[in-house]
Amino acid sequence: MNNLPLEVAVHLLSFLDVKDIINCSEINKTWYDIINTEIVWKRFCRDGIHLRDHPECNGKLYPLKPFCYWKWYYINHERIIQNWLKKKYKKYQICIGGGSFKTAAYDGQTLVVCTTSRLRVFRITNGNLHKLQNIAVTEGMLILLTFIRTNTKYIVLNCGKVVAVYKLADERYKEECMFYMENNSTHLVRSNINDDIFQGNVALSFFSGQLSSINSVLQGNILYFFVKETIIIWNLLKMVCQSEIKASSFIVAQDKWNIYICPDYCSINAYDDEANNFLSMRINWRISQIETNKDILLALEVDSFLLDDSSVRNICAWNKHTGEQLYEVALTLPDFCFLHPYWDILLGNVTSGDDVCAIALKKPERLWTRTTKRRENPFTNQIYSLGFRKMAVNRFLITTIESNTSYHIIDARTGETIYTFGNSEINYVDFDILMFTESFKKYLTVQIYL
């Protein structure tokens, strides 16, 4: 090995599995230096690894030098998988008093939890949950809050017809601004957040229906609004309206770097983190859903709730980096489905039945089907999917069974049930956290699998 060119050594190592690679790295320093490189470990990270940005790794200690990011990714990912399998986690409890859980947002670093009584922000580092602050919001905003978005730098609250933005400064979130639009206006109104926001003229306008409903999506420093058949692209860094686009729809998918928007049911535009439109795709049928994973952008035809269990739907996939169309096929799809974050597989279930299934897209076939017990209300028998990410560690599905308080943890590779738990109501699931409330308990339990 000492006398081989690096390219040849790396090629030989490509025939070994992880266990053999680790054993070889312990032979001597030369072997270790060759093996502890990005090119060797990157190949183990192709299949389902959740990539964290390098800055997110800065606070974590890694004992070996030189630092190999791909090795860290792989070991960290495998550790989280094992933690889910072995039910190994750190457990925290958040008191909710007389209130109840409403919604949450998590980006791998910042956890925002909203109950009916307060809004709290936590920071998760090395598997530990630290309370950062309580954000003072009015009772009216809490009542009308529908969802939260965060990327650590910003927290965005969508309250139906008002959107409030908070910005991180000196490890505290401070009131940045709020947005709304009056029905008789064609311009988005920006004003300061204050305790009287749901009082006076604004409150009267809000409750009398004189304000237009707003939908918003946060991507980096850009906030995308959809209001009155217009997509408004707002730059939060410069506090200016960057552009406006006439639109009849606002169907959105996003990843860590880009956002994909369908503005007219038949085309998709891709925007980078500065809201530059770098790709456009078009299809000749009506789009009802778009999904994205690490490689592809996927469009699905027709509103799923208009279909019965055996309906055939068109799907079209593009290379998300180049815009090249990869394939277009017609498949019998579940009513409710989403694209796996790393594999070209649709995961979903039929709301009028019991089946949870996985469907391969490149060579269309049903990979596995898992039948759960039917419940009185079949429309609640859906794969649990709150927040942007719909799976735990990009590997496990969490699906309800029998009642609202019993759940399967299912391996997305095989459809096998890993374990079942009950007597609780799951409120939020993400890559490495699980949040639930237990019956008659006045606290929210957070389990962190880091």
C-alpha cells in the first residue's frame, strides 16, 4: 500500500465494506492516512445519509485528524439509526400547563414549540436540549397561528392573514417585522410587531375579513408570499420586495439550498438562495403536488382526494440540478404519498384502506406493502408527516394504527415494523427528534436520538 499511487489504493479500498475499511485503518499510520479521506468515505454516504452543512459540525468534537467530513457524516448517521432501533435517546419534558401543543418547527439546530399559551425556542447541540428564550406573542396570534418556519437565522409565524418575522441577533430572537395585505390594496404592508397588533383598526380589519389570507415559505434570507393570485418575493436581508409574479397556484417543494414553485399548475420554476430563477420545467397535464430529494424533482398529477384507490396518475421526474427530464410514467399511486429524501421511491398509504406501501419509480413496481388495522375513521390513518421532513433519520416511517394513540415504527427499506408504542399522541417527528404528549399529562416529551 505504501508504494501504490493514491488512485490505485483508493480503487482497491472500494471493494471493501465498512467493517473491513475500519480494520485496515488500524494497520498503521500510512493505511490510516489513506483511508481517513473524503473520497474513501463518500461512497458509503450515497444511500440515505442526511447531510448537515459543515458549519453545523463546527461545535462537535472529532478526535481524529485530519478531519474527514464524510466519515463524520457516516458514523453520525449510523449512530442515529442505531439509537432509533435500540430506543436510545435523551428525554426532556416541556411543561405546557393548562395549554396544549399546537405546532412546531425544527431545522436540525433550532426547535420552536408553540402551545396554546406560549411560544418557546430551544437549541439542540450534541443531543442536549437548551432553552433559548420565550417569544412574547399576543393571544390573538397564538390562536390564529397555523404553522411555523425556521432556519435558525429567522423564525416566521404564519397567522392566517398576518405573517410575523423574528430575527436572531446576539443569541436572542428579536421582533423584525410583520406583513399583511388589505383586500382593497395591491401592495404588501410591512409594519412593526407590537402588543396591539390585534387591537384597533388592524384587528377590526382582520376579524371583519378585510385582510387577505397569506401563505408564506422561508428559504434562506428570502420569504415567498402567495396572496391575491400573486407570488411576492421578499428579501429579508435588504427588507425590499425583490419581485412579484402573477400566479394561479402556489405548490412548493424545497431543500436546503433551493425552492421549487409551481405557479400555474403546469410549470415549475427553481430558485436559488438569492431568489434567482435558474431552471424552468413544463408539463402538459395538471400538477397537484411536487416533491424533491437529493437528485430529482418530481411532479404528480391530479388532486389525490379526487381519486379512488386504483386510479392511475402521471408522474414526471427531472434532474434537479440540470432540468433534464429523466422519465415520465403513469402509475397506480396511493392517495397520500411523498418522495423518499434519497431514493427514487414514493412512500404512502391509501386513506380509504389500510395499506402503507413503497413504490419504485425508475422500474415501476410496488416494493412492499404493510397492512395496519383499520380504524373507524380511515382518513386519519395516514403516514405521520408534520414539518418539512416526513421521516425519522431518512429511514423510518411513523404510522398510526388502531387508534390515535398507537403507532408503528416502520423500516422504509423493507416495510418491517421495528417496534410499536402507544398511550401517547405524537405531536412532531423529524430526523432525530420525537415529540409526544401522554394522556392526562401537563407536559410535552421530547426524545432526542443524537
